[in-house]
Amino acid sequence: MTIECAGPVLAAVTVATIGLGHVMVRKANYLFGTTPAIPLFFLGAGILTASVFVSSDLPSAILGIVGVTTVWDGVEVIRQENRVRRGHAPQNPKRPVL
């Protein structure tokens, strides 16, 4: 019987990228509004594309997780703006949301 470390590694990567993404989305929206949404989306798409060309399974899976999370963070930056408009998230007084 062999022990596989891929499951715990992928679980840790998933939790870390979701957690960091949550903080990054809030901070990016507070500072820049929805401007980072498109670059984040394309960065994530690029990382996903790179995951297809990696021959090893574990690095490919890690890139896939990071890529999907980054794409979703691009979507969440826009959704965060809506939360700010509704008053569910803090608004930057130097960058008022209309």
C-alpha cells in the first residue's frame, strides 16, 4: 500500500486560494473598484491554459485550481461592487460608488 499526498496537498491549495482570493477581492475592490476584474479573469484563463500543458498530474491540478479560483475572483470583484452598493461591504471614502 502506498500513501498518496496529492489529496491533502490539493485540499490545502484549494482552501488557501479561496481564502486568499476572498481577502484579495475585498481589498482590490476597496482600492480599485471593478478595474481588476478583467485582468483577473484573463490571468486565471492563462493559468488554466498552462495547466493543460503541464505533463505532471499534481502541478497540473494545482494550476487548474489556482486558475479557476482566479477566474472566479474576477467575477467576485464585480459582485463585491454590488455588495458595496447595497451597504453590505465597506465603501472606500476616496472612491465613492454611485
